[in-house]
Amino acid sequence: MNVLKTYFSPTRISQPAVPRGKAAPGQGYDTSTQIAFDQDQAKGSSSFVSKAIEHAVLRLTRWDAIYFASSSWRGPLYEQEWAFSWVFSRLSSKTANAPYAESSFAFLSFLGCYCYVKAIENRFHRFADAYQLDACWTVAAGLFFGLATTMRTNGLLNGIIFAWDIYLVLPRLPQILRNRNGEEITRLFATLTSGISIAIGFTLPQIVAYTEYCTPNNTRPWCTAFPPSIYSFVQKEYWNVGLFRYWTLNNLPLFLLAAPLGYVMIATALSALLQTEKLYTSLAEKKIVETQNPHTIERERRIFVHVLSRLAVPQLVLVGLAVTSFHVQILNRISSGYVVWYFMLAVWIQMDSDALETVGEGSAEDEANARIREKKKKRAPPVLLKTICTLSSPLPNSALCNYEMRAARYYGKEDIRIVEDLEPPVCGKGQVKVEPAFVGICGTDLHEFLGGPNFAPIDPHPVTKEKIPITIGHEFSGTIKELGPDLETSGLQIGQKCAIQPNIYCSECAACKTGAENACLNGGFVGLSGGGGGMSEAVVLPAETCFPLPETVDLDVAALVEPLAVAWHAVDASPIASLSEPRCVVFGGGPIGLAVIQVLRARKAKTVICVEVAQRRQEFARDFGAHHVIDPTKHDVVSTAFELCGGQQPPDLAFDCAGVPATIETACKVIKSRGTVVNVAIWEKSVPFQPNWLVFREAHYQAVLGYQRKDFQGVIDALGDGRIQPRQMITSRIRMDRLVEDGYWALINEKDKHVKILVDMKAK
């Protein structure tokens, strides 16, 4: 190399040469190693030895090596030399090797990736100083990416990582600034700083070139362009870079040369974007079994998905630009600075290795084949065609459209937290994505808050496979934002108002097979048992649980459909349809009791009597249609109800919505012979019960639970035609960030003041 350095010294190469290209500042432009020998030819040197040396050197020496070395030793002379790493040329000016920048670019890019991973690790931690460490690592990532960009300008693509992060913050920016959220502002400032660092890495050499070339005595065409970029001009002028300019027949071999690595980069990037959840599940399978802390597993999953998807985008964009806009063959060099394809190849190799190990462990051929099939199900397929086919589904389903979601989460007794960075759900086949509008807080929510977890699973739920923490909210309405790919002809439409039936059932147990899915042995509720919840910015649900609303029904009223459906189901389960003039007693003036009163009136009950202690709830009962109200502390319920029904016959039906020991005996004694007691309440404790209360009347005791589809539709129809008008049930509307203070504690401490508190999901 020292011989070459001496032979092709700056003094030799910088001598005047015969211009072979277009006019340029300096001495001309040549793209061959012959430039190194032009000065000898000018001197008339044509000895046999000289020609032999020239012939051998020209055959064995890369033009790049001479050209780059020359530029590095003497500094950029020709404007086309600014297309290469100006900073690296300065750093390598004392070395004898050709200054290829790819290795340095890859080193700095990998350092940037490492720092970004560390930043995201701290972003998803909850200790006090996590946001400060997040900011420091983010700035460090930007600095390394910026330095990488000074080595190779394609490092500019790493700015996409930070642009994505900033884009996701923009919708919340007014709220962040208004609340003066120091943590969020610090993260945002660090992200902006990182993006600016990368921009500086790209623009600094352009500025230096501008000061050297764009003088009054030497103005080039690019000096008056906007922006005045020497890099863009040189690439277009000397290398014919531009959209589809490289698409010529004689360049076909170069496309073939780049095809293998291009294929790998596209396949790995798309898999990283579209199959991050599957990848994490496959990689973390053993660790999940060994790790019992669900919070740790969830945090690691979110870090994995966040980082891998963002790092994949610059790689994918690079391939797109290489194929369409510049010399495609250089992918074989500049790909070294992108980490995702290394990682994905290692993952696929590991999966193949695991599959082989599984085969080796099996003693029977059928067992081995079964395990191979299971492994294939779990692996991310390294097949470009299969990956591209995934793109045929709507773009919002992909990881490209992920954003951080806000939700209220239940962690345990008196522990509800507003989480700002929950990963949004993805809408699949047969599913609907809904943006919740209003969410009601019910008695079950209060029981979970004060004494739970009860409904909320502490072990994975048999249907949802989730356990606390879970997103809450099961009484809600909303707007359809996305439909699964198979629901185009379902009748549901994007933008449609809807109410949600939150039943969760297995469809396999004895109850489900007899049509009693509301009593599923493995059942639960969305917002109580996992599967998302109404107190979030988005929830994905089975399409059959989504009920379109008439235009006359507002979304706040629609949030009352769920408790009204409980009442509708209870009334429908009673023999009211066989009675000509039903006379009914409702025990309890809470939300469900008031809902039963309204449904009874809608079903043309002749007499509706409410039994309630609290004075404010007595007033509510009258407002919602009760013909009479009995205060059990002042009057005997059995005799008073008999008189209020005309003194000839006791009430036909009693609905127990209170769930306290005193009401069960009174309900059994207040009805007529062969009357019916309908139990609507959920009981927290065992209570004394004497069967003779029913036996001596030959009466019936009917238990009901929840609701079914027909009940939801019945309520919605009644709302649409005005038979039920429940708006007065809404006694307060609150913001989600005031959920605990103005919602839960208000209902606990001021239960006589409120019927239904709604959370307005769009309130700021």
C-alpha cells in the first residue's frame, strides 16, 4: 500500500489531466484509473517496463481506491468528490488505505440503535428518574445517528425513527403543554434534539461546500437552487441518480447483483413491522414460562414491538430508494449499517434450529412431525410473498399505524390508574374497532374497586387469557372506526354510532350450547374480565356485540343501554306477557331498579310500586314512572302494596334489585299466590332463606343474569321509538382523568345523590 501511496501521490494525481467529463471546478472529471498515468504520458514515458506496470496496476487496482485515497489525501478538489463522506475523508487523511465509510457508518448506526433501545427501556419503566434517563439515551442516539449521517448521507433515514415518535405525540401536545407535563416535555425535547442532530449531520458538509464553491467568481448551478445542495446536484449530474433513471437494460445485471440482499432486507423489514407480536411470542416463549411477573412480561413485549417496528422502517425505505432512485448495487455495501436484517436472520436461523432440536428429541415419527408443525405455526415465515400478502389487509392493521393509547386500568383494590402509553388493539377478521364515547360506572365496578378483585381475573381468564391489570368499562357507547377485512357486507359502517353488548362467552360449555351464553360457565364481561374496555381510546370487539343506533339516540343515552338491558332481560324472564294488567313491586331505587321501573312502564304494567329507603332515590323513582313509592322504614310493605294494588289481589310480580337480606323475605311475602319473584341483584354474602315463604303461596322464584342479544335490541328499539326515555338517569359527566375522585368516590360517598355517572371519553 505504501508503494501505491507513493506512486499515486497527491502531487502526481493532482497534476493537470485531460478532462473526460463535463466541465467542473478544478481540473476536470475522470472515472478511470487511467487518470493516474496521464501525467507520465504527457512526459512521453512509454518504456516497456512502464507500460507493463501500468497494465498490471490498471487490472488489479480498483478505481474507487485510487479516487477516494486521492480525495482523502488532498481534500475534495472536484465537486463530484463531495458525494462521498467529507468528514471521514478528513479523519482518514493521514492513512494509506482507501477511506470507505461503510464500516464507520455501521459502527455509529449500531451505537445509535443501542442508545435508542436503552431510551425505550427507560420510557416503559415507572421509577422516578426514568424519563430523565430516557431523554439522555434519546439524545445520545441522535448524536450517534447524526455522526453516522456525516459518514454516509443515507443515515438521514434514521430520522424516521424520531419523526415517528414525534408524530404520535402531536395529538396530545396541547394537553401536554396545558398541563405542563414535565416528563412528556422532556421526552419531546430530547426527541426533537435527536432529529436535529441527524439533520445537522446531513447539512454540515453541504454548508462547507457552499462556502467553498458558491463564490462571486465561481457560481455553479446548484448554488442558486433551493435548497442549494451540492450532494443532490452531484448525484444527478455525475451519477445519473434520479427516479427510475437507473432503469435501463444495461443495468439489469446490477439489479440482479443486488436482488438477493434486497430480498432479504424487504422480507425482514416487513416481518419486523407486521409480525412483531408473533416474533415476541416465539422468542419469549421459554422466558414467559419462567417469569411469573406479568408486568415485566408486558413491559418487555412493548419495548420489543416499539423498537423493532421503528428500526425496520429506515431499512425498508432504503431498499425502496435503491430500487427506484439510485445505484441499486450499492445495497450490498450500505446495508451493513441497518440492524434489523441481521437480527431477523438470526431469529429465523434460531427457529429452524429449535425445530431441528424438537425433531431430535422425539422418539416416534408422528410425535416429531407434530412438533415440527407446531414450530412452523409459531415462526415468522421468511417468505417475501407471504409477507407482502399481509399488506393486502387495510393499512391501519399494520404496525406502521400503531400509536400509544390512553386507558383506565384496574390493578387491584382501590388501585385504578390512567395509563398513557398502552398499545392499541388491532382489528382482525370478524372484529370491529370502536372509539368509546361515553362509559358508565356501575355497582359492579364499585364492588371491584372497594373489595376486589372479584370479576377481574387474577389468573388468566379462560376466554380472554388476560389477568389484572385490565382495562375497565363495560357500559359504553361509541363510534365504529374500523371494520375487519371480512365485514364489508355486514351492514356495519365506519362512523356509525353504536352500543356495545360486553358479554364474553366460550361457545363450548353446556350453557352456551343451550343458548344461555349469558350464563356461560367460563364467561365474563369486556371491561371486567379482559378483552379491552370502554375506558380507552379504542377497543376491538366481535362484530356481533356491536349494535347500531337509531339517529334519534344520542351516544350519552346509548351508554345506558347495558343497564337497561339487564332490566329488559329481567322483565322478559317474568310471566308479564301472560298478564293482562300486571301489578309489580320493585325493591331498590338504584340504577338497575330505576331501569326496571322504566321497562315495566314501557311494557304497559298497570301498577308499578318502588320500595326504597333513601329520599332522593324515592324522588328518582317517581320521576322515572313509579306510580307509588313505599318507604319500608315507615310503612309495612306487604299490606301497603296490597292496598295500592286495589285491595283485592296482591302484586303479581316482585323484582328484587336491592340484594339485601331484608328484601328477599319481603319480596316472597308481598306477591300473590302463584306469583313470581324475579331476583335481579348480585349477592355478596349468604343470606337466610326460608323456602316456605314461597311454598305456602305455591309461588315461583326466578333468577336472572345479565342479558342476551334480544334484550339489547329490545332496549334500542324502545329508545328509538321513545317508549323509554332514560336521560335523567345521567346525574354527572366527568373526564377520565377524574375517574376515581369524581366517579368512584362520588358514587361511594354520595350514592343517594347520583344514579349514573358517565365518563366522557372526549372531554379535556
